[in-house]
Amino acid sequence: MTGKATARAHPIQGLVKYHGMRDEQLRLPYHDSISLCTAPTATTTTVEWQPDASEDTYVIGGEEVDGRAAERIDMVVDHVRELAGVDAAVRLESENSFPSNIGFGSSSSGFAAAALALVEAAGLDMSLPEVSTVARRGSSSAARSVTGAYSRLDAGLNDEDCRSYRLDTGVSEDGFDPEEDLRIVAAHVPAYKETEEAHREAAASHMMQARTAHVQDQLVEMTDALRAGDFDRIFETAEHDSLSLTATTMTGPAGWVYWQPETIAVFNAVRELRESGVPVYFSTDTGASVYVNTLADHADEVESRIAEIGIDTDVWEVGGPARVLDESEALF
């Protein structure tokens, strides 16, 4: 057991997304899901097992964590304790390089980095798919953040079945490589969201059963499109899936609408660009912010048009798997 370790993980953009969990404790989703990781956005987390400490301490962005957020971290920490036979208290500190709780996947990278750092500090020898089952206890999306790039989380009732793995991608006949040539214009629309509540809302929607059936075709289409390296099929499917997911969430008991006027403005700008011949599609997860997916050659044009709406933008690429960092990069 090393006792201390630091890890870094990239957040995810959902491509075929999930909402609703058959088991909220183990965070087992109703169906499979596919995502890509975004970079250079990342969460860096340092953990240390401290036998002489009396209690666990969690700090994110310089602020001590308590309440429900601490309970979710407890789920990951306690599972590693069980796996490693460790009974020491833990100190955990984490920092994000991007905004949290506005729809850009901070919980995915947060729990992925925490899981990998905890496993490393505990001296466990685990593959990334195995680590994904640890991260999943904090956030199902974190499982895909562990394995990185384009990844799929299989649904299941146990850790052997419900784990993430990296998907194969191909290069299209026109030369598009999904891992090298994609650019994501991140359209920041600050509006706080609560993903756990969204899961409950979606599960209670009268549209949930239809979505669960429809998503199977989306998964098949997305997997084949990635293997073919087909930009239009990949991101048209992701765009349609965003609308399907949101329709399900917004028809839950609370009628929760989390898009903002700026969100719709981005959608309209993307469609105008596409009608003019620019290869571009929008995608959202839970929240008002928007991922605008395009090719590297068009990134400047697309970012300029989105910025005209009056919102902040960044240009991101596809990120790799979670990784352990050198001790010189520890946060404490």
C-alpha cells in the first residue's frame, strides 16, 4: 500500500445517455450508455490514507464537503476499504479545471479521479474496467470517465456485468478520425442543475418505457457509426438522443425544464450553420450548457458564431482514460 496517490480524469459528454437507476445505492442504470471524454478539462484528486486521523475529510475546490455530496464520496471510499481491507481514515482533496454543476460532467471526472487515486493509494492491482466499478458507486457516468475516449457502460446487476470499457473507433473513407479530428465547442450556460433529481424525474415519466425501448436502436447505431468513423451518424445520433433524454426528464412529475433561452439560441445557431454546409451538431447532458460537435477545420467558425450569442465558449478535444500522476503533482 502506497498510502497516498494522485489521479486525473476527464469529464464525459454523453452520446447515448442514461437517466434512471434500478439501484440508487450501487448506481446501476436501466440500460447501457456511451460517451466521449473531453480534454483538456479535468479533475485532479489526491488522497491519503491516514491511520492516525479520527475521521475522513473531503475538500473540493478549497471547500470542505458535507451532506449528500459527502455521502456519495463515502460510497466510493468505503468500497475501496472493503476491497483492500483498510480501516484508516482518508484525506481527499480535488480540483476541477472547468465549471461544476452546469452540465459539463464534473461528477464523472470527479469520481473517476477519486476512485483511481483511492485504488492506487490502497495498493490494489485493478484494470481500468475494474476501477470503473468503483467509480460507478459515486456516479454511473464516472465509470466511462475511467476508461476514457469513447467508452460504453454496460447495464447489469453486479460489478462483473455493470462496468465500462473503451470502444473501438475507425477512420472514415474521407479521413475523419473520431479520436483525433473532433472539436467540441463548449457553450457555457450557467444554470445550476441536480442530476440525481433528474434520474428520479425521468424514471417517473410516462415516456421512460418508450425511451428504454428506443435507446437500444440508438446504442446499435452509435456503436456502428463509431466503428466506421462516420462523423454525421455519430453526432446526429447524439443530437437526437439529447432531445429524447430531455423529453423524458421534462415529463416527470415536477415538469422540470432546465434549458435556458441561451440553450435554445445555441440550438438555432447550430442548425443555421448546418444548413449553410458546416458539419456541426449540438448535444446536451443534464443542464443548460451545450456541447457543439464539429470538425477541427470548422472549430474557429463555429466558436465565433456561438460566441455571438453572448456566452462563454471553449474548444475541447477528445480526452483519454484516467491516469495516476507523479507525486510532484499532488495537491497536498
